[in-house]
Amino acid sequence: GTTRPQVRIVIVGHVDHGKSTLVGRLLHETGSLPEGKLEMLKAVSARRGMPFEWSFLLDALQTERDQGITIDTTQIRFRTRSRDVVLIDAPGHAEFLRNMITGASQADGAVLIIDALEGVRDQTRRHGYLLHLLGVKQVAVVVNKMDRVDFSAARFEEISDEISAHLTGLGVTPTAVIPISARDGDGVAERTPRIEWYDGPTVVEALDALEPARPLETLALRLPVQAIYKFDDRRIVAGRIESGSLSAGDEIVIMPAGKIARIRTVESWPVTPVNGIQSAGRSVGITLDRELFVERGDVIAHVGTSPRDTRRMRARIFWLHDKPLAAGASILVRLGTRETRANVVAIEKAVDPGELSSVETKAIGRNHVGEIDIALAQPIAADPYTDNPRTGRLVIEVNGRIAGGGLVLSVDAGQRAIP
Ligand code: GDP
């Protein structure tokens, strides 16, 4: 059949505002539950004299996943009219952040959930910040538990205005703000009479309207070099293609040195490509048509679309370390396969995501967000994350531990950039 665009989403929001309930509902409304599952859980609840909770579904699926029963052991998926939606786990806060920051799981969109009675809380604002930090641009807001406020349009408007102002201030315009009752189903897949005053999309429609990420293979080639292997007199440059594609004969440039060569052969495992082309996501080994100095940490790109080489960059980071990050700090920066010592030249912004008001500029505290200027000990090849979501990300280590990470906002023009 035809391939449907896939979108990866995260559902975030204050604890108890209804994330699991919404997921249960979405699975049900989109017909994504295994046969008989819902009836079984309802019967179990009745037998135990407990009211049925939609979140049981998620728990049950989670348990099966843990026990390895279900076939798809990695992610929860469902289909809307034209999209395959993959729900990225957001279990522990720090774990989720780490995954997002290191690019292990990049979300195309997010659902931010708010309890209609409780309204916008610190954690809600903080999650908004995190989505901004992580570069998630498409955010649908759902105002849940509308049944607890008698489906009041006025209450909905109040929350909608407050969260929209907050998100817009961060440069994230909500794609929709949707009144729902995840428990009862209003607004999830249907506009029910209780929300007849609302004429925007349902949650399912909002998810269906998400733009999928540009396929990585359509971006410029980025092959961060992992290792060089020597077999007899052949030198094989190995790495994972993060974006774009390559084939034998291509004219490439090795960054940051800026040396140019042609790809002689493309070797890969476990299978050699049929048409000779290898693209994003594949691990490859290539040989070049001349002897050039290549080392781990270099980035191979096509001539004309190479990354800049730089010693200076601005990054937006999330800080995880106990000791706040201050100007003058010596850090280790990991970008692609390169590691280099660096110095924090300036803290441009330091914000507590929960407290919009307290903007400090001296140091970035634990769990805070900031923008920093970094001077690198050696030139590296880097892309702003808006150009390349894979290579525009960095991780910061202190004493061998991940201390933070984030997005490359801009790089200073390099001396050796190939036009
Ligand atoms: P999570 O912590 O964000 O995953 O929240 P849960 O989905 O576990 O929901 C927390 C509680 O809120 C549970 O007791 C749910 O039954 C309840 N809840 C969720 N959605 C609704 C809703 O639309 N209306 C009402 N009245 N309660 C809800």
C-alpha cells in the first residue's frame, strides 16, 4: 500500500491533568486497541468493584510491553485519517528530556494538556518552555476535564488566552486549543453537543493536521565520522549517515578541515546497497579516491552544502547538573561524533521554566533553561538546528557525566566554509 506520513508526538502536561486518559481514549476512538481489550478491562474493573478508568488501557499495554507480549514493543501507535501517529514515551521528566535533547527521540509535534478546573500551572508553563527549548514548533493545546467546569465556554476562553499568550511569547503558536473531556470523549474524535459552542478541530483532527518532519534523506548529507578502519592498504571511513544520501563518485568535503575528495566505494553492512545509494539512518563505510587525513569527529558533506567550521556558537540548553553553569566554566561539548573542550563565554539568558518572572542572567541552575555563547578549543563542523535537527544538537559533559544539552542556535561564519 501507499506509505502514510508518520508523525511523532509527545503528550505533556501537569501530572493528573489527564495524559493517560487521553491516550486511552485516542486508542479507542481511532480503533487501535486489540480486539476485546476494552471489554476485558471493563469487566475486571466491575469484578473488583472499581470504576473503569481509561488510563487502565495504557497501564495494561505498558505491562504487556514490559512482558514482551505485544509485537510492537517500542511505541504506542494509532492512525488518524491520513497520518500514522507514534506516541513517544515521556515517562520520567529527566529521561524524557535527555532523550529529546540527545536526539534519541525527536518529536514533530506535541499535545499540551491542561485541567480546566485547575488551569495553567507552573508545570504546564515549564512544559511549554521545554517544547520551545526542544524546538517542537507544532503544539496543540487541550483543555481537559471540561465536564468539571460544566463545559463553560468562558472558562475555556480564559485558559486558552493565558496559555496562548505564554506559548506565543516563546515563539510557539498553538496549532489549536481544544476543549475536551478525555473521560467522556467530548472533543477527542467528535464535537459533541456539550461543546457545540466550539468550532475548531477535535484532537484527532489536530493530530491529522500535523506536518510530518522533512525526511532526513532530503536534507544535505551529513556523515559524522565514527572510526577509520584499515584493511590491507584500504582505509575505510565509517559512520552513520545522519541526513542526506551518498554514492560512489560523489565529490565530498571533510569538515572542518575543508579537504575535498571523491567517494571511491561505498561499503556497508549487513547488505551492500542495490543501486549504490545509501541514505539517512544507515551505517556505512566509504573509501576515498585519495589519502587524506580523516579522524573521528570530522563530518563528511557534499561540496556546496557543507556545514560551517566554527569555534564559536550560541546554544539553547537545558541544564541537569547540580552545580549551576556560569560564564567562564570549562565544559566538554559533544556534537555528532566530535568531543571538544570548550569555554562558556557568556550566559545570555537563564530562565526557570516554572517561573516566567525570574529571569536571571548570571548562571543556569539545575533544570533551568538558558542560552549560552561557547568558545571551542578546536574548530568543529556545526549546523544550526533549524537547518538540521540531527547535527544541530549538542550534549555538555562535566566530569564525564551528561550535565546538559540542547540546540545549536547559530554558528559564527567559518573561515573555511565551502560556498
Ligand atoms: P495523567 O497523570 O496526566 O496521566 O492523568 P490521568 O490520565 O491519570 O488522569 C488523572 C485523573 O483525572 C484520573 O482520575 C482520571 O480519571 C481523571 N480524568 C482524566 N480526564 C478526565 C476528564 O475528562 N474528566 C474528569 N472528570 N476526570 C478526568
